[in-house]
Amino acid sequence: MNIQNYINGQYVDPVNNKWLDNYCPANGEIYGQIPDSTKEDVEVAYIAARTAFSEWSNTTLDERNRVLLRISEDIEKNLDRLAEAESKDNGKPIWLAKAVDIPRAASNFRFFANAITQFASESHESVGQNAINYTLRQPIGVVGCISPWNLPLYLFTWKIAPAIAAGNCVVAKPSEITPMTAYLLGEICTNAGLPKGVLNIIHGLGNTAGQAIIEHPDIKAISFTGGTATGAHIARVAAPLFKKLSLELGGKNPNIIFADCDYEDMLDTTVRSSFANQGQICLCGSRIFIEEPIYEKFRADFVKRVKELKIGHPSDPGTKVGALVSKPHLEKVLSYVDIAKEEKGKILCGGKAVSLPDYENGYYMEPTIIEVKTDECRVNQEEIFGPIVTIMPFKTEQEVLEMANKVKYGLSSTVWTNDLKRTMRLTKELQAGIVWVNTWMLRDLRTPFGGVKDSGVGREGGFEALRFFTEPKNICIKY
Ligand code: TXE
């Protein structure tokens, strides 16, 4: 199946008529083509967005709310079709796409449809100076949204929904590895009555189509989620052009387990936080630290539970671990098993690629647990972004805090304990944008989302996203 760019409310071929292959991770076959777009396509998309801006930025909030709610409803109506497309493109179990990815994409539109009606700005009375200041929060104009392959429609809409709710027009690019649901979103937006040009979707490679978006002089804000190296590159390109940037990058998140935790709840959640979506979530807890008194028990129970996880075709409802997103990514993840062995890590389970009967060319891998002797080894420091976690014991709170913080990333952390004082101490000291206590991946869309250190700059979510996608202007009136 061939997919096309979505520009000015129309599906169109790329200007150069060049195409890229799209692979199905479950069987390794090419099943379609996507535009290999270039600067020319981005320019056409930019002009459509710029043309639509004056009208869209002046639509009433009531009207924007209605349009975004209709998009949300249409995503829900297309749940099965979108979930199938997401699963086929990404390799994730179809039940997961149905339960999480697509419903969340609908929630993103619903949430920001409503959030914009509650968004307010500040005013400051300059007492004794007979003046009043107020802040106008105006849409920026044309903004760029660039998203990755791990949660394709979920993250694509997480950026687009607040951008258009705030009155901007968008040039967006999904990952070239998972373009399908973004393609289908175009039709949904047209049917929901989103005016043409408000959202333009360009498909293609990062270093051509993506690059054209980030270096476009008149696309004044970029919201990006993806790898840390790409984020650093975008920051270098955007800085001299004075663009506003929101970068959501990688993570290497600690999962810290104390002996006083609710053990069964912790165990269930830890299996999920380690291997959900084949471990390809930036929030996965890939470094597991366990307090010494329960280390042996945890190790035995965790290995047993992980060995039971069914690796299978994404469309099989019993599948817990589907296919990894691409062959190069599978190879990268597997290379860390060799690195672990060189570093004298002990592979407690998994570690190998899997050849599924009938799908021998799919990108499957066993969920893998590596016992490490030191937190400083590469498997414990570098983002693997696949079904590999490390485990190691710790003795004291201070020791585990130091290990947790001793990585270049700072996206999320999880702490399992019932000790309130310890919770208060650790949640303050952990270097992360999100700390979960006795849970994981519980999301409230009003909260600020993002990371510290090499995990990014800026926050999205709730009003933070609406602040990002608007430019504040101070008006001072003397009377
Ligand atoms: O991401 P890229 P990749 C991590 C994970 C993974 C690594 C690389 O460790 O192994 O990043 O993954 C677009 N200008 N995460 O290579 O390249 C690209 O087309 C503009 C963590 O797939 O960062 C895609 O749309 N855009 C992460 C998007 O950037 C460019 C999720 C992300 O791709 C560009 C994914 C350029 N020069 C990977 N180059 C998370 N935090 O969730 C690429 N892109």
C-alpha cells in the first residue's frame, strides 16, 4: 500500500516522485511505499500552513474545541483500523495498540480540545504606577512536530493536538519507520472538518524531510521526540535561527525496589515496565535495583515471570512480546547482549533473536534479564531501547540514590516502598522529570511531561504544552 503526503487537506505524491520501502516487522516483508520527501515538499506544506494561519488563529475557542473533539471521536470510531495499522507498522501486539496507543491518541485531541477553553494568561497591576500589565498568549504561526516510531500515533498527536488547539498551523513528520497511522490521520482530520492547511503531514527521512523542517527559517518552533543524538543535532541547527524548542529524548530509567514494598504489585508492574512494547518506551524502567534482603527472591520470581511471556505475532491475542520495530534496531539491541557478556554480565534469561514459525524473517527477540556487578557498565549506562533490563542488589538508600542518578539521562524513575519519609527524601533527590511511587506509566495529561539532563529540555503536557505553542506578549497600559 502506498501512502502519500497530506498537504492543504489533500493527499499528494512527493514533488520528486521518489519513494521509500515500508517494512512489516512481524514478517520482515516490504508492504508499501512512503514518500521520500525533500525540502520542496516541506516548502509546499509550509505555504499551505502559513496561508491557513490567519483564519485558523482567529477561530473561536468554541469552534476549535468542536473540531478537535470531532477528530477525537473519529479516531475512536476508527479504533480497529488504526490499531491494525499501528501493529502492522510497528510490530507491537494489536491488543496493546487497541488498549493504549489509539485510545490515547483520541484522548490527546479530547484533552487539548477542552484544555484550550480553560487556558488563561496572567495580569499584573503595577500598584502605585497607575498601570496594568496583561499577557497575551498568541499562537506562534507555523510550527514543526517531529515524532518517533515507538508510540507512533500516540506521540504524533501529543504534539499536534496542543499545537493546533493553541491556534498554530503545523508541518508534521512521523517516523519514516512507522508512517501508517499518521497517514490515516489526514483523512480523519478532513472528515472532522479541520480546515485545509492547518495540519500538513510530510513523510520521509530524518536527514532530508526532517532536516528541511528544522532548518526552515519561518517554522519558529519545533517539538521533537526521539533519540538524544538527533535532539542535540536539532538544537545545534535551531539555535542560530532562534527557534523555540521542546525536546523529549532518551531515558535509562531506574526502578528502585525496597524490601517493604507491596511485592506482588511490584512484580506485576516491573514485568510491564521492563518489557511493555518490547521495551521500546522511553519511560521503561531498564535499570532495576533491588534491596538486598529480597534480591534472591526477586531474581527467581522475576526470571520465572519473564520466561512465561509469550513471544508471538502481533495479531495473536496471547502475544505479550511482539516484534521489534526494525532489523537495524533488533541488531543494535542484540549487540548489547554481546557487550554485556564482554562486561561479565550474567544473562539470566533471554539474550537471543527468535525465529517464529511462518514468520522467520520477523524481528523477534527474547525478553532479556542481565545481572550486572556494577552500575557503571555500558548496558547499565546506555539507552538500549529494547527488551533488555539489568538487575543488581543494593544495601542502602544513599547508595541506590547515587547509582540511580549516575547516568547522563533523567527522564523517569520508579520507587517501590511503603516508607513515607523515604519516599519524600528520594522523590526530591532523584534527577528525573517524573518520579512514580508504587506505580508506573500512570499518566494524567494535565501534568508536565519531559526530562532533565540528556533526556531533553522543556515540558509538554497540560498547560505546559499550550505555553510552549504560544508566544507570551506583555501589554502595559497606563491610566
Ligand atoms: O530516532 P531518531 P531513531 C532512541 C532509541 C533509539 C534511538 C535512535 O535509543 O535506538 O533513539 O532511534 C527524525 N532532522 N529513541 O534513529 O533518528 C526521524 O525521521 C529532523 C528514543 O529512530 O531520533 C524521526 O521522525 N528530524 C525515543 C524522529 O526524528 C530528524 C523514541 C526520531 O528519529 C532528523 C525513538 C533530522 N536531522 C528513539 N534525523 C523516545 N525518547 O521515545 C532524524 N529525524
